[in-house]
Amino acid sequence: MSQEELGIFIEDEFDYAHFIPNHSKCYPLHGHTAKVKIELIGIQKDFDMIIDFGELKKMIKNTLSLYDHKLIASKRYVKEEYKDKVIISYDEFKIELPKKDLYLLNEEVTTENLAKDISKKLIQVLPEHIKMIKVEIYEGARKGAFGRSRR
Ligand SMILES: [Zn+2]
């Protein structure tokens, strides 16, 4: 018996700032434009499509807007938290910023952990007939990381 898998992909991008304490190159606060490639495996539905690209694009934009133009930081560097603002501090850096401009991860903000976080978020908002999602994030033009989530 043969078993085929059929998928689609879409690309997008988002901008973010981050830092990786104690890393020789990535410790200062700096930013990236992350090119993202999202692959989905699923079952063909209406019009023999897995999902309409227009609809998919909206869901992806929505999810990526959680990260876009934000400081993405690990929870471990949150030193003080107020109603609308947060103070982040590590090494020689101390940053005070509005909560709305911050996205927190449990782990360090590497491309790997971002790919994992986005793929987990996306599988939750996509329809049931999408069985697998792979989120690739480019770090520069020729390398990157990916995370996969299955139902
Ligand atoms: Zn970086």
C-alpha cells in the first residue's frame, strides 16, 4: 500500500529584536528580519485545495503579528513587572519597555526556539485537517532552523 503526503507552503517575514546573554556575538540587543517558510501537510478539501492561500495568509499574519516589531526575550531576564511595563536586565543591559512591545519565551531566544514556538502556535489555529506544520526561519540568506508540530 502506498501512502502519499501532500503539502503546500507559503513564505512571510517578520522583524524582531533579541539578545542572547553570554554569547560572544549575540549578547548585545540587536534586530533581524526573519524570513519564514511555512509548510503544511493535510487533506485536500474545497476545490481540491488543502487550504485557500488567502485564508492561510490571514492566519499566518495574525500569528506572526505576536512577534513582529517586538523585543522577544526570555522570561528569565524579566526583573520587574508593572501593569503596563516590564524591566528586562542582563549583563550590562537594562531595558524598560511597554508590555505590548514585548514577547516572552520560556527559553533563550534562538532561531530554533522561535521556530518551535511559532509552529506550536500555528498548529493551534489551523483547521483540523492540517496534520503537520513545519516552520522554517532563515537566519541570514542560507541557513536557519525549523520546528515541526503534528496533530
Ligand atoms: Zn540575533
